Amino acid sequence: MKRIKPLFTRILLFGIIMIVNASCDKKSSNNDPAPSSSYRISEINFYEDDTLMQKSVVSYNGNQITEILGYMGNTKTPTLYYKENLEYAAGKINKMIVYMMENNVWRNYSQLEVKSFSGSKPTEVIYTYYDTTGTVTWQYKYIYVFSNDRISETTFYLFENGAWISSGKKVYNYNDTGQLITQQEYDSDGFPAYKSAFTWVGGVVAEKIRIRPDGTTSSKYVYEYSNSLTSKESYYYWKNNNWDLQEYTMFLYNSNNCISEERSVGASNSHTSNAVYTYQSGTGNYRELACVFGEYNFWPGDPQPLPTKSASGDKSIPGKLFPSFIVH
């Protein structure tokens, strides 16, 4: 069973999600939406079976990301096929517009907009998609509720027949030390759906297990660490009363403790997918982007290791697309 991770399958729509995974030299506290860093991401190259398939190039104005350009193709002159423009209000990101290149013309493909904040935390984010004529084809939103500065509930709405329809939610439960223990999902009728249960060892997530609505085990992620950085993520599927390895991801770092490569390998080496990161000197607002636009279907509440987070220096769950304000 071949499993392609979100890191690679979601780049077409929102390349910025990959951008925010790659912070380094983190110095500030969990409350800072844009922690200081000596380096910032400038380019990511994406490979399948060691063949270059796509890349993203990041532009800044000062320390704010203003544009991400996406290229496709494995030649020396890849084709420009999408761009993402960020807009700011009162010093905070409030909108990201995604354009697709079609017949040498930029078409407005989608828009992500923050409608409200609680401090630096987004409480309502609306996603809108357009057809080739500019007509809205699909719209949905997330409403976030916070308690004690942690996410406690996320509700998902679809816009249908002129009204917002509640279509599911996630509820987050923590232990006394603020570690996320379970994430319970509910369907549109309010019935329990899948649940994720987390095991912590030494202040970091060691295992995440997915449980079906009937209580049976579905799958799990197992995390390994080296020098307080995530070194490996393994994905297993429960099959024939055994854990069957589906895929694992190795995380490599440069001398500045910035992630240099993520390499995902299928069971029995059936396939490889990897991302190679390039940096430049300077500061950026990748953390802010993670907090504002990280939801895209699976965030928050789906902690996977963010390789550049220190288990001792950053008390939040080490997690791709898992912003600092969720767990302290």
C-alpha cells in the first residue's frame, strides 16, 4: 500500500504549507508567532524517486513573506505554474491568494482569508475556490475555540445554499501538564468519528495512534529523535493483527540545525519522495504562516514531527503544521 504524504501531495494547492515546516535556530518562546532565526527558507526542491518534479521559491519584503512561486518539471528550465501572494493588515497576515498559470495567463484559483483573530491567533479562516470564469465553486471555513491559550475545539463548515452548514469538528483533550492526549473527531451529525491518541516520552511525542469509530486500531506514527531533533517518522497500518510498515521518513540537518532534507521511503523501498531545502541569511515569518494558514484539512491537531524543533527548547508538540500556540 503506497502512501504519499501531505508534504508532497498538497504542494499544488498551497505550497506555503511546505515553507512553514522549515524553521531553524529557534530562539523564542511558544507564544511568539514569528520566532527569531539566523536563516530563512528561500527554496524547496521536491523529488519523486530522485527525479526533480517541483520546486517553490520564496520572496520577502523585509522579514515578511510576500510571494511563493511554484515550478513544475524536471528540466533545467521548469515551468512556472502557480504563485501565492500574501497580504497583511495591522502587521498580520490576513489573506493569501493562489493563482494558477493557464494558457500563459494567471487565473485566480483560490483565496484563504482570516476573518477574525484573538490576539495573534486566528479564530475564523475562510477558504474560497473559483472556476475559470471567477465564479465561486466551493467555500468552507474553520472556527477555532481556545481555552487557556490552547486550541480546544475546531469546527468545520461548508457554504451550501446560501448558508454555513456545520460539517464536523475536532475536540482536543490535554493532561495536567498541557500535553495533548487525544483528538476526537465528530461527523456532521455529531457522532464520534476517528480519534487520535498520543503517547509522550521525555517531553516529546513518541507515538500517535489512529482509532476507528468502532474502537479498533487503524494506524500509527512512531517518532524517533536525535540530539533533541526528530530523526525519523514511521507510519504503520494495523493489518492481520500486526503492525505493517507502510512508509518511513528520515530527517537530515545542516550545520545550523536547519532541516536540509526530508526523505520518505515506501515499504520494501518501493518508492522515495524527498524535499531539499535551501536557506538565506535573514529573518522570516514562517511561524506566523503556520499559525494562520496551517489548517488545510489536517491542521491543527495532527502532530507530526517538525524536525527543526528542539524537544528541550520548545515545549510544544514537535509537529509539522502544528503551530506553537496549541500546546505549551
